[in-house]
Amino acid sequence: YKIVINKPTTSDDVTVVSTLDIDNNLNIDGGNLDINGNTVDVAGAIDITGKLTMINAAAILKAGTSVTWRSGSSSYILGGLFTFNTLWSFMDGTSAMLAGTNTVKVVGSQPSIIQHKDADARMNNLVIEKTGSLTTLDETSAFPLRLNEDLTVKSGNTLRVLNADVWLAGTFLAESASTIMLASGGSIDAGTLAIKNTINA
């Protein structure tokens, strides 16, 4: 089944009270979905036009495919964990800003793309931990991918930065047996760099 949340305003809350498995998509078209320290496992895509709240460190939100923050979407995210497999998209006009201790993790075996098409949207921590495929920062994105804290590329993973920029205040860590591919026009600007394997520029 697919779950669609469509409350009149972002002041109208829908609160998750226990572990929730969704075998299709989750759409937050209006209102505010509060994960509330629970695990929500979505087999398909997560599509956000309303508001998403994750303030409890125990909150986990898993997307089987993609996470899309559409124009008009917003967030109150200070903790917890996101995982996704194929696509993360900050569309122009979102006001999503992930902060606190929140982490976004790229998982799965399919190729993944991160789009960063909004001037202000940002992640907090980003971890790339796939199995046998690469993660690409989308070259059509007009703005840098911004992170409040750290970017980690786990061992055995490849991050491809095409004509795109990454700005992070914390540490960029490329673990041993990871590969960073910097194409023409790509850049990584970090507070600290720790490259333990290969950069192909």
C-alpha cells in the first residue's frame, strides 16, 4: 500500500507511534510527518512537499529507492538516520536543512545520484556505503552540495563528482579502497581532508 499525508498546513501533525513498514511509496503532500524516534521502512520512494520532522536520535527513515524534497517542502531535522538507494534530490524551492546529529547514508547495489538544485538546502552528515556501485553528484545541479559536518566514502565505494561542487564544514574522509573521481569542473571544499586511497582527477 501507498501512504499519502495531505493535511492543510505544516502545523497539522501526523505522528508515527511504532515501527512502520510501507510496501509502496510515502508521499508527504501536506502537513508534518513526525517520525518520533521510530523506524519507518519504505519499499519505494519518499516524496516530500509538506514537512518532515526527525528530532529523536533513534529515528530511522529508509527509502527503498529515492528521496525527493520538492518546492515548498521543509524540515525540522536534528537527529536520526536516513537511508536511500537510488536518488536524493533537493529541488529548487525546498527549505530542507538537516542538522544536529542527522546522517544520510547511501546504500544498496544500484548506482545512486545526488541532486542539489536549491541554494540553501543542506545535509548534516553524508555516508556513502554501497555494495558494488558508484554514487554521482549530479552535474546539472546549479548549486553546491552543502553539508554542516562530515562526508565519508566507505571502503570499496566510488564517489564521482562531475561538474559539481561539495562544500562541507567538517571532515571529508575517503577510506582505504575507496575511489574519488573528480571530473572537470568538480571540487571538494572541506574543513579537513583525509584521503586514504585514490583520487582520479
